[in-house]
Amino acid sequence: MDEQWLSQCLDEKLARPTLDRKVYVLENHIIKKRLSRDEKGHNGYVPIYSAVKQRDENEILALKLVQEHTSIPVPKVVHSGNGFTVFERFSGVTINDKETWERVTPKQREAIKLQIQSYIQELVRIPHPSSGVRSLVPEGVLMHNQLPYPGPFSSTRDFLKAYDREDIFFGYLIKQIDPDSIPVFSHFDWALSNIVLYPNMDTVMGVIDWERACFFPEAGRCVHRMCYKLPGWETLFDGMEFPKYVSGGGDGRGDTAE
């Protein structure tokens, strides 16, 4: 089975260059293939092979969790091979640049935001299989470039202690997070390029790229506000409320305030 899929990994099927893997776009499938240990990524980038492997494993676990507990349209895992994964492909429109985003009308933008907010609310209700701020792989490490201290952390307060440093960036980060908030499940990378729209751009066809998904305070609101790239998308989390610990709680798993 591996050989059948790998035989379709042709150069003409390659998506835009990436740093740490090759992505092949087929008619009905996407193949994410890790670079081998002697390969380099775009512009000679040398990936950390074990970290890419963890992200691949985390994505498979995240998709399973989302499919079990929500109605969010996500790609099915068609095949998990040696060093690569095959996903169902959503043949819609992705917004990778400002020019495409400017074609989306204000009314369409609002509809997309409301739909994604409803997905975030579904994710928040997914039961935490253990506790704390962590990803789904056994190591539990957070997989985001903006978070150099990956944990895992036993609670939101422990996460904030790790980032309580004399640094403007980290100071901004910890001020954005309520220390009483419960780690809840998040996609953790709500870039518009990870949201596939129907061709008319009115509604969401599917949500892709779950490799950084994790349990994080306030569903990753603070990270989104720091990392959004296109104007108007920074308001995604505006008006959203997230569960907190009951007074005296704090293990990331206990009863929440009503």
C-alpha cells in the first residue's frame, strides 16, 4: 500500500515549497511526506526530523478526537504510511494572500468568522483526556514556533510561570491569558490558509492542518492575536468566553464555574 501512494508523489504534484516536508496535491487526496534525514527543506532548511514526526502523529490524533466529538468538517486520514500520511482533499478555496482575502466581502467575512467561532465552541467542549496545557502526543509538547518553552504544563498557572520572563513579547503573552482559565482543545493555528471555503466563499467547506492542535488556555486566543496575518482576522475571538476554574481549582480537569 505504501508503494502505491508513494508512486503518486511526483514533482508536478508538489504544492508550494515548505521547510520540513513535501506536500503533494492529488485530485482527491493530499499526501504529507516527511523529508528523510539527509534531505533539506526550502532554501536549505534543516528540519528537526523528530519534531516533524511528532506533529504528524499529533495531527492524526487530533483529527480522530475532532471526528468523535464534533460536527466540524475535517479531512479523513486515508492512509498512514512510513514517513507520510494521506488525507482526504477538500477541493475548495484557501486564502493564502491579501489579494484573495480582499475578494471576500464584509458579509462573507462575518459569516466565515461566525462559522469558525461555532467550531471553536465545539472544540472547547471536547473532554480533556488527561490534564494541563499539552498536545496529544505522549510527550505532550506544544508545537508552535512562538512558544519556545513547549512544556507540557500541569495547569494554566504553570504555563504562565514558565513564560513570566523579562521579555516584552512574553510579557504581552501572559497578560493576555486569565490564569484561572481551563486548558481547552484548540486547533491552535486559525490561519485563513487552514480554512477551506466553498468556491463562492460564503461558507466553510473544511478545516485542515491540525498538527499543532492542543489543550491550551482560552483556546489559544492570545496566540491567534499575535500570529494572524491578514487584516480583519484578528477579531476571530472577539466576544468569546471560555471556562474557568472554580475557586480553589487548578488542575485543568476539575469542575468549572457556571
